[in-house]
Amino acid sequence: MTYNLLIAKGEKEHYLLSKMSNRHGLIAGATGTGKTVSLQVMAENFSSIGVPVFMADVKGDLSGISQPGTSTPKISERIEKLGLTDFKFSGCPVSFWDVFGEQGHPLRATVSDMGPLLFSRLLNLNEIQSGVLSLVFKIADDNGLLLLDLKDLRAMLQFVGDNAEKFTTEYGKISTASIGAIQRALLTLEEQGADKFFGEPALEIGHLMQTDNQGRGIINILVADKLLTMPKVYATLLLWLLSELFENLPEVGDQDKPKLVFFFDEAHLLFTDAPKILLEKIEQVVRLIRSKGVGVFFVTQTPIDIPDIVLGQLGNRVQHALRAFTPRDQKVVKTVAQTFRTNPKLDTEKVITELKVGEALVSFLDENGQPGIVDRALILPPKSQIGPVTPDLRMKLIRQSKLYGVYEKVIDRESAYELLKARAMKTSEPKEPSILYQKAPSPKTQERRPAKKSDSVLESLAKSAARSVGRELGRQILRGVLGSILGGRR
């Protein structure tokens, strides 16, 4: 069953079709034009049909979605103007998440889950330093050393730096200067408090995809007002969540409604100063994640913040007012107007600058996947509270959550830090940097055993080639689309 979600009214009613919501979307407009309300209305609609939602609360005012709204003169006027005879205020079920663990369930990932590509972005490393970090992850991976938190990564960096010359033959030259630069970047990250994001228990993606006892989708709210002071951490965290969804969810194709809708607020931060290889991976994730039943909606001030190759994937659009004070602004307005399907009754370029607060140019995909003709429309008022809840009510909601107690206590199990520390204490044992500790024979170690005497030279070579191909394919599959070691926790 396809659900028609009423979002706005103009010349006609504008419905966001649930089966087309995994074709992604865009909410754009200048500050103060109504983007947050549009996001809130969409989230309410998805929740009402049993679709879980994830969104970042960058301004600290989305927690009110948990409570029924109240009538105000402006809302009453909007309800009457739109002829909403059956409008009823209501709240939505919510779960709060917070990297710092202050205003929501602690949200964590392990260092290995993040992977070298995203970690390089997080630490703002150059190409050489990124290459060295990838080698450090590779050495840890080859030796079964878990990188769970930042002290594990620091210990691994120190070990590789101290033994750089011994690793050269197998892994290539490792610059100790780059090791030092990475260590300094890690120290800066810790001083900002972002080290709390790394560790266990790590987030289980399934916990973002729950419904309440009434069948309504849980709206997951990431508290991000403090996190946004570290824009690279914020953008990398949300990109990691997208990659985890992509890597862990099964293929489902087009369904009547998405399994999850992901709102990416302040989307321009995702693409600012991103290297080409990362932009390519982002485009790949956005293009393919729809087959996993996930819809992604980017929220930003202007569509030109988003690369064309990604923008072309965003079929559902709500465009609030843009300002045109400078020649550059005017050029942006003209470019944005040209991205909509033309309405002969509407001068799109002119209207973009005239839209009032709560008005938008709307174009949603029809049931055939074609963009609708752009229309000037009023966004429906939200049924939930506009603005934040009190701190006491927030804490009450957190304690009532089914997830309360799952993530609140930190787990620090044996990992690279403990194993390397124990190894350093055994000074009497021979130092073998390529084998960091004794472990049970694995398929990799068994592969290195000499061929049996009964094998001919040709048979041995054939087996060796087959094993090499198998190892390479396995490495590509397990690392995932964004290079996470072992591709998450699959």
C-alpha cells in the first residue's frame, strides 16, 4: 500500500509518495525561511505510517516534535487558509542521541568501524598522512588487533612508528613524521571531546529502525548543537551512519514505504573540502542506498552547496526563499530555477525571491518517478510542538526509552592498547613486528604453510594464485564502500 503524505497546498494538494521517498530529496532555503518546519512536517508524516526517521537537531529546537503542538494565531490562520478540517495536534515517539552522552543516549562507533578513509577526513590529513594511516589500519587488521577507541589507535601508531623500518619490506615505507602529525591531530580531536564518540558499546544500526507499540516510526534525534562546533566531526559522523546503513542492510528494491528516512541537515558540511575519492564514494552511497530502502533528504541553504552528481539523485524538492542581494546570489537563483520542471503559469526565478516564511516551491515525484510541475505552495503546519522541550522533560523521555541502559555504560574490553602494552612488558621475548601476539591458526596463516610434498610445482602455483585472488576479493568485500575495516560488524 502506497501512502500519500500531504506536505503542502498550492494550486493543488502536494503529496510526497511513500514509495518514492527512497528516491531522496532536498529541502533548501535561506536562514529563517521555514526549512525546519518543512523537515518537521515530513518527519511527522513518515512516523505516522510506521517509518523510522533519523535527523540531526543542529539548532536545539526539534525536541518539541515529541509533544503535541498548541494553537497560536499564526497556526490557526494557516489551518483555516488551507482548509484542514481534520487537523489534530499530536506528538511523535522519539529517541535522543548525543555523542557527548549529555542530552541523549551515547552514540559511539569503534575506530575500526570508522575506517581509514573517514578517519583521514576527520583528522584533516593530507594524502601522504592518509596513506600512512591506511597502513596502520592494515597492520592492525592483519594481526587481529582490535581498534576500538582512540587509545588503541594511539598505541598502534606508536608501535608502527617505533618499528617503521621493520615494516618497510612488507608494507612499504612508513614516514615517522606522518605518524607524529597523525598523533597531534588525534590529540586535538581528544581536546575537543570527540574521543567520546569512539568505543563500545557501539551503535547497532537496528536501534535506529524501530516502531512504538502503536506502530509509529521512532524519530531518532541527534543532539548536534554542540557537535556542530566541530563541523568535520559532525559531517563524518553522519556519513559514517549512512555507510553503516548501506553496508549492513539487505537489498530490498522499491517498496511501498522506506525502511528509514535520513535527514542530513547542514548538508554543505559534507562536501566542503572533501577529497575527490570521498566525493565519489558519497555519490555511490547516495545512488545505491535507495535499493536498501533508505531515503536521504539533504537540508541546506542553497542547492549549489551539493555537487551536481548528487543533486541529480534528489527527486523530491522543497525550495524555500533565496536572497538575491549580489550578482552571485542572482546567478544562484537563476540556476536553481532551471532545475525545476517548468510551470507555464509561474515565473520560477522571480518567485524564489518573493516566497514568504512557510511558503515554498514544491516538486515531488509522481508514481512513475517523474518530477511534478513546480508549484508555489504553503507548507502545512506541524502537528507537534514548535521549539524545544524543557531539560527535565527531555531526561524523562530518555529514561522512558526502550534503549535506556543499553549504551549508557562504557565497555572497555581487551584490544590493541592492552595487547601492545602486554607485549612491551615481555622484553625477554623476541620482537617480531609482523606477528604482534600469539593466536590460533587462521585461514591466512594456514595459507602460508608450504605445499604438501605430494603437490606438484604446477599444483602449488595454481593453489597459491587461487588463494591470492580469494584474499583480494575478500578484502574488497569486507572493507565496504567507504573502506571500513571489516565493513562494520556484519
